[in-house]
Amino acid sequence: MAIPYGVTSMVAPLEHVLVQRPTPAFAAAFEDPACGYLHPVDLEVAVKEHDSFCELLTSLGVAVHQLDADSPHPDQVYTYDPALVTAQGAILLRSGKPNRRGEERFLEEWFRANDIPIRGRIVAPGTVDGGDLLWLRPGLVAIGRSLRTNQAGIDQLVPMLDEEVRVFDLPYAGGPHACLHLMSTISMITENIAVVELPRRPAGLHSLLTDLGVDLIDTPSEEVDSLGTNVLAVRPGVAVAVAGNHRTQRRLEARGIAVHTFAGDEIAINGT
């Protein structure tokens, strides 16, 4: 049976996900400073965290598919960044982080093997990272212009999207060796609730969210580095988050959101 596709929302019921189990390449990530990992990787712990994350998604009714790529790229585990799946098919991206370029070909092979059409691809000099792309509403896509996503890439991407597009500039922040995506500053939880990081949130995005009447849950500063802002909506009212961000979790639960957590020290926080 073909796997259905057609993403138009960050908060509609999540039915299928594609993941990549940590590999020896992930285990060696700290050895290359360009990868930006915080400390040497414990591969055994990383695999256990990944498997527990997948088991959690399965328990919440999500069908989990394994990429199982023999990839030399440590960051292949972060499968959202190399491609954007739309209602018309997959768009293969070109990362602004040079050592991530090439990850998209492993996703392309999987998409083709599972009858998911390729809508298009970003080519040089354009760069686009998936972490800079999200739906604020069905029909409304936000793009972050960042050190990972440039204007040339945006110019290629926009004609491939049928939705209205808004572009927001991200701050320089930690520079090229750090990772600041648009999705580092916001996670949509429902169409009317979002977890955000106030200091680095683009002012234009803040204004738009306010105009849309979105309830903004601020991530406490001490929970930013532990990825308190990065929350996955599984369906309206149900979310998955990295364990340990207790204040952010309590703020979500106060809005009636059921928060399920997983240990992510290696697979999430170490790789930032």
C-alpha cells in the first residue's frame, strides 16, 4: 500500500513520519567541529533514545517509517531538514550547512521507492533548510531567511508552493557555526497556540501571530538550550517534547495540552 503524503499543517493529526536511526557517522559527529555537537556522542544511549522516541510516536497512533540509509552524514537523523513534503509531493532542499549537503539524495531514493513524487529541488547558489519552513495555518507558510536559508533558495522555493508565503529575517545570533532556524524560535501546537522564544523571534512574525490571535507561550531562557521551544504537535491537544523542560511543559498543560516527553540528551540536545 502506498504511503499517503500531503502536508499542509504543523498541527493536523500526524499519521506518518520518516526517521533515521543514529549510525556510526552520528557517533563520530563530535570529531568534526563543523558538525557543532556539544560533546562526544554515546551511540548506545542515542540509539535507545531514538527507539524510545519512535515507540512513543507509535503509542500515539503514528506510523513510523525507517529511512535506514547507509549515510556518511551525522545529521541525517534530523530528517525534517533535507526535504519539504507538500500536498503536491516532496521538494528536495539544499542545506546552508555545507556538511549536510547530500542528505537529500537518501530521502529522494526513499520517496521514489514509496511512490511519493518529487515536486522540485533547490540548486546552487540557493540554500534552504527545512528548519526554516513551517505552516502557520493551512494555506500560509512561513520561511525564515537565515544563515541556512538564503534569498536565492527562497526565490526557487516560493514558485513550488501553492500557499501564501511570508518571509522573516532571523538574527545573526551565534553565527554560521551555530544553528538558528525559524523553528528554533517557534513551534505551532494548535492553530491558536504556539511555543515561542521571545528574544530571537522575528518582529514581523510576532506581529503576524498577534494579528492571527495566536496564544504565545514563552519558553523560559533557561530552557532554550535544552530545546524547550522545540515541540511536536501530534494532533490538536497532544504534543511531544524533550524531557526536562518543566516550566514550558506546565505552561502547555495549563492550556489543556497533553505533553508526552522523551529523553533527548544525545539525539536532540547534543546535536542542538
